[in-house]
Amino acid sequence: MASGDAAAVRVVGGWASPFVMRVCVALRLKGVAYEFLQEEPGKKSALLLASNPVHKQIPVLLHGGRPVCESLVILQYVDEAFSGAATPRILPADPYDRAVHRFWADYADAKLPTALRTLRGMIDGDKAEAAEQVAAALAQLEEAFTACSKGQRFFAGDDIGFLDIVLGSYVGWFRAAERITAQAVLDETRTPRLAAWAARFCGHEAIRDVMPDAGRLVEFGEALRAALAANANAQRM
Ligand SMILES: N[C@@H](CCC(=O)N[C@@H](CS)C(=O)NCC(=O)O)C(=O)O
């Protein structure tokens, strides 16, 4: 599909980003072909800066050349823009369920990224405190899973949906943090239903090819830290 095409779908992203993974999963679920434009770690391309001038962050979805930014906004856009009868829904059909799923997605994004970055050593902070923050958030999300899934396999029911994609995008980084800290993050004792859900999520056909391997994520984190430090040193010179 040529990028000048009014229907062309392109994702400006990075393979290791949980926020980018969400967008790829949503497009895969919808059966939408897309071109993936890999950003160089620690750098920002002219295309990224031009298409997300406010936050300058990945992911950006380009649909017919028009940018959509912020992963949760993109998921909702993809759901609405590709909504044929044969395509699965991403957000629940019921307005109340939609509100509940959005609430927990916002909760996950408010509680998890900073604590995970601290555990990975990407930002300074108390690692034990960060581990407690993640554990407390996952305990809340375990309750949310029970309420939302109503005894089914996923938050959205018998197949994955919005909240599965949002929380599931962190699973690779949970596993990477487990390797780095040598401590359980998605703990089978504290949060058994979420641990089982994560295994089911990773085995889903829309996920298998885009779920990053924990070992590769650990290596990526180390390389990114080195690249960012080199950039900072170069700017000081
Ligand atoms: N709230 C944003 C977060 C996106 C985000 O944090 N992206 C990271 C990559 S994982 C990024 O672009 N970091 C580079 C930067 O902030 O300069 C979303 O949901 O899309």
C-alpha cells in the first residue's frame, strides 16, 4: 500500500514500546494491513516530530497521512474508523461497560509506567517502593478482572478487547522487570487470575507475533540507557 494512498495505515513506533504494541494489536484484530515505521531508539525522526509536535512520542498512527496520537485515543479511533460488521469490536458495546474499561485503562496507565521504569533502572527511584506500587495496582486490577470478565477468559469476555490490550501491552515489561529484579511482578500467589489471564493473552493469535521477548527487552533497556547517556554527554560538550 503506497503511503500517499488515502486509506494507507502507517504506525510510527518502536517494537519495544507497550504503547506502540497496543496499536499493532488493534490493527491486527481488525484485520487492517499497516506499514510499521521503526523509530531509532533514543532519537526522534522528522516524521515523528511533524506528526506529534505536542508530545513528540510514539506511537503515532497515520491514516491517509493524517496523524492520530496517544495510544488510548488511537485504539478508540481504530475501533471507530474500521467498524465493518465482520470486524470485532475493541471497546464494549454497552456504554457503562465502555466507561468501566476506560476507567481501568486510565488507572493502569497512571500507576504502571513510572513504577516499571524505576524497576528497570530507567529512572532513579526506590525500587522496593516501585515494586509495591506495581503489586498494589495489580491487586486492584485482579478485582477489576473478576468484575469485568464475569467468569470468562478475558476482561472483554470470550475474546480480547480494549482493557485486555491496554494491560496486556505491559506483560512483556513485567517479565523483563522480573528478570532485572529477580522478583515476581505478576505474582501467581498474589494475583492468580491475572497471572492466568496474562498467559492466555500472550497465546492469543493477534498477540504472539508482537509480544516482545523479555530477554530482548532487557537488552533493549540497557542499549537505550547507553544511547540516552551518550546523547546527554554529546549535548553537554
Ligand atoms: N501516553 C502516551 C505514552 C507514550 C510513550 O510514553 N511513548 C514513549 C515510548 S514507550 C516515548 O515516545 N518516549 C520518548 C519520549 O518521551 O521522549 C501514549 O499512551 O501513547
